[in-house]
Amino acid sequence: MDVTTEQAAELLGVTRRSIARYISSGKLAARRHGLRMFSINLDDLREFAAKNNLLFNESVAQKLTQQ
């Protein structure tokens, strides 16, 4: 499942701008959709959080996957 940058920010407890910085620096893999839209694989985001000592909110992830 893929999430938006806004959802990724919520999952990690950071700002959307932080997610954009992670993507532009190459630290976080994302697929581009148009000029400003990105999608991030949920498993890649979990892995990124673990490698960078960021808290991944599993309860939010469960809500997103149920939609």
C-alpha cells in the first residue's frame, strides 16, 4: 500500500516538509505523480523509520489500511 506525503508525516510524527526533505535527499524512496505529488510505500516507510530511530505509528497505519 502507498501513502501520501501528508499521511507519511502523520505516521512518523513529523511535518510534510520533513518528508519532502527526506525524499529530495534520497533518504526516503518515493514515486512521483506529477510535479508535486509523491507516494511512498508503507513498508519502505516502516523500514525508513526503524533505520532513522523515528517512531512509526502503527495505529494510524492500521486505520489507513482499513480504508
